[in-house]
Amino acid sequence: MAIEFRCTDCGKLLRTGDDTAGRQAKCPECGTVMTIPAAAPSDSMPPPQPPTPPPSGVDPAPSLQPPGQPACAITPSTLDLGEVFSRTWTIFKPNWGICLLVLVMVWFTSFVVYLASSLIPIVGSLILGVFNIWIGIGMALYFLKTARGQKVEIGEIFAGGPYFLKILLAAILINLIVSGIILACVLPLALIGLLISKEAVLILFGVGVVVAFPVIAYVMLAISQYYYLILDRDVNVIESFTMSRDLMEGNKLTLFVIGLLSVLITIVAIIPFGLGLLFAAPFFALMCPVIYLTITGQPMADRMQGYQTTQADI
């Protein structure tokens, strides 16, 4: 029988064996030292024996684990470039093979659907687009659970159905937002160009596109976490946009730099006959939920594994 209780400081739901009742242990999330309570009595079981007096100091023996997927509160946090790469690598190393297999399965099934849909004019493109959104959700769910250190089956990549409509609506709204920004930046300048000359129209049209690019980049960075907020919190689309905007305060530039480095590393990985993609592709797929969990201040597999390793060594 296990004892489940919440940390007295951060409120994290923890689990440990019933033989540790009365002993002191440290929360793996926030480090708070607390006394493990006795297990709740059950009608079918005799009442627990009185706990032994706790030893002096902190006893690191009990293994405190979050059972399943507790509802962790969101705590806005600041992104750190080095920390993101380091934590992703720590989680990635023992999971590289299965992460690569997941990507290969997604790529293969998408290619098969592409071949089949290409035989159906017009409708085929719609089918392919719908499938890619659906399978993409499943892949994101898999990597999110992997980043958290949760048990996850490979069949998770086919479990994107419940979130499909929200993600689809979000994609439609984002396309409308981008189109609106381009129109707002280009149209006034193009109209001014019409009053001058045909050459001026082309020049001012190009200026409008250049002006639109940083605006679009800023907006996309601000709402960048909408995807995982929908998957993780099951919020509606507008709420996911506003939550992401608040979470990204002070994090946009760092995320932009991370994105640039990811593109550069991927380009370099393609050079040696594309073999580098076998590592780069699953690594960056895992980095996306790591970034989300970092920004929202949620626990990840690297900290849990490190704590367990320490206990085993002791």
C-alpha cells in the first residue's frame, strides 16, 4: 500500500511506501523537508502501526514520486538558453531510440497518406492536411509525456482526436492573423505607390512585406505556447493565446535565439548525407515540450531522474 500526500510548500502530489510513515523526506520538486504522514485507514485493512520516531536530519531514503499526471500549477518562469539545451539533452540521451522511432513512424504514415491522397484531386489535399494535424497532435502528446518522465506508449501518436478541433481552429485563426498583418502593412503602402508610379508600387509593396515580417515574428513568439497549452490544459483557443502571451513576457528574445540555433544546427546536420538528422530531428522535437514545461514552471524528467539516482547511490 502506498501513501499519497501533498507537499506542504508547493502542493505537489507525492507517493511513497507505507513503511516510511513518520520519517522525514525532501520534496523532489521544491526541496521542502516534511514528515511523511501515516496511511489513511481502510475498512478492509487493520489500522496502521504507530510510526517510529523520525531520525534526526533528513532521511533521503523514501522515493517521492508524482503518481500519474498530477495537475501541476503553472508558475511563469524565465527561459535560459543553456538550461533548455542541457535539460533536453539529459532527457534525450536515454530516450533517443524511441524518439527517433516515433518520428520515423509519423513520417512514414504521413508519406503513405500523401501517396494515397495524391490520387484524389482537390479532396486529397484536404485529407492530407487533416491527417497531418491529427498525427502532429499525437506526436506532441508523446514528446510531452516523455519530457515529463511519464510512462507513454508508442500508440499515443494516434491519440490526437480529442484536441483536433481546437488545434484546427487555432491554425485557422493564426492564418487569419498573419494574413491580416500582411494586409495591414502592405495595402496602405501599395495604395500610396499607385499614386506615384508602377515602379513605386513594387518598391512600397516590398517595404510592406519587410515591415510585416518582424510584426508577424513578434506575434508568433507571443502565442507560441498555445499548442501545448491546449494539449496540457485543454483550454479554448482564445484562452491559449492569452495565456501564452502572458507566459512569453520576457521570453520572446530567448525563444527567438533558440529557434535560430535550432535551424542552424539542423542545416549542419543535413550536410553529412543527412545522418545528423537522426539525432537533430528527435532532439528538437523533444525540445519543444521542454521549452513549454520550463516556461510554465512544471517538473520534468531530468530532475526526477536525478533525484532517484541520488537516492540509489545513497
